[in-house]
Amino acid sequence: MSSAARFASYFVGSIRVVILADGARTFPLTDDFVINATKDEINAALSDAGLPVNQITTTYTPILLDCGNRKVLIDTGNGAAGLAVDPAGPGCLSESLRQAGIKAAEIDTVVISHCHPDHVNGLIDENGNSAYPNAAILVPSVEWDFWMQMAPRIPAPSPRMMKLTQTNLKVFHSLKNQVQVYSDGDKILDGVTAVMTPGHSIGHMSFIVKSGSEEVFLQSDLTNNPAIFLRNPGWHGRFDQYPMLAESTRREKLHWLAQTRIRVQGYHFPFPGCGYVEQTADGYHFKPLTLGVKTAHGG
């Protein structure tokens, strides 16, 4: 059992939001991690946040919405491919689900926010079969059209674009009968609305979950590491497909979150990744909420 496997939960009205750890990966800080900031500037941001310098830790946190008669998983983590790279690294979602008492066969819908490996690789198991055989798999229509039709025809793709395309073709090869597409503004289910937040990926989606008078914004990859990109919303990560668009989307949504004080859930925020966005003099700050984090041992 991975020591990284754990879960936490809270309610938005009658919807139980289950936060599921898929582990984390720590790697050396490179000169190009932020393409418009120096390594010294990034280290200063890390130090200001009380984090080690010269290294980055990325957390992966899928979400399950338990609506009683519906169980909807949003993003699937790194899957067996992640564990194959590092058995102690990311890829422990299935164990976190088990600890939370949720069986893969009970999940009736899987929603993909965007088609990057740390969100789609968990759709298949170690044998290449569907990890959620009873679920409809919802993919943003813009993402589906791009990665499955347009990207394979790009004459000279960058190495990263080529790898992303190959991953998506491999993952979705045997899942096409399960796939349905959705668009901006669509109701994924009662109380859950898709919100187009492009830039990080061409058709990147976030979600508003609302029940009664309560709501939370699932921001997917709108903002990566909050110590870096929340404090400096103008910085461009090397992983953003359209950096300028990613910045304008990020600034718009962060301003909205800070003004409205809506709870936010971040896929790459330190686990459990739920809290509030607060505006500062030159950027934003993430104020986490304290949630009871549980493991199979009750920790």
C-alpha cells in the first residue's frame, strides 16, 4: 500500500466531495520550469512560502462527487503508468478509493478536465483495460477533437506535443465506446456545471459544484503550484499549451475567486487542496481549510 494514499471529504449542500490522493512527485527545479522567471526568482517564491529551494513538489488530487445515487470521478490521476516509473510516486488513486470505501465498479461517470497524462492515465489499468468499466467517460469536446484528430496531423510537433498525443491515442484506443463529449456550460449532473478555462490546454475545463446555498470551484489545472503561480499569476509554466491565454484565464478566475470568497479545490495544491483565494498587493495567496485527512489506519 502506498503511504501517499489517503482521502478527505466535506459536503457542499447534499453533495459529498471526496478528495483522493494520487501521490506526489518531487523533482529538481530547472531553468525552464517558469519560462518568464529566473531560477533565483522561483527560489525566492519558494522560500517566502516556507518551502525547500531548488526543488518542486507536484501533488495530484482527483475528486469524487458522491451524490447518493451517483458517483462521479473527476480526473483519474497517473494510473499504473505513474507507479511503473516510481512505485513510491504518484499513481495511488485506486488505493485511496479503496480506503474511502469506494469501488471502481460503483463509479458511473468519469469526467476528464483535460487530456494530460496525470489526468487520463488512470483511465486504464496495468493491462490496458478500462479501470472504470461501468462509467461513461466525459471528455471536453475541444480536447477530444484536438488530441484525437488535429494533433496527430501536426507536421513537426514538439517532443512534448508528440508524447501527449501518443499518450492520448494509447489511453483512449480501447475506451471509445465509453466516451461522451461535453462543452462549456454543460450540466455534468444536477449541481455540477462545466466552465471553460483554456490556456493550460486548448479545451481545459474547471467545474462549479453547487448544492443549496453552498458551492466550490474545482479549478483543475488553472493554477499549478500555488506558492509559485498564485503569488505570481503572470508567470508562465512550461507545461501551459498557450501561456498568454493561460495567464489571462488565471487572472480572471483568481480575481473572481478572491472577490466572491467561493471555496476552491486545486488539483495540484498541497493535499487536501481546499481553501480560499485571497488577493495580495501583487498577486494572490491560498488559505487552506483544515480537513480531516484519513487513511486505512484512521490517520
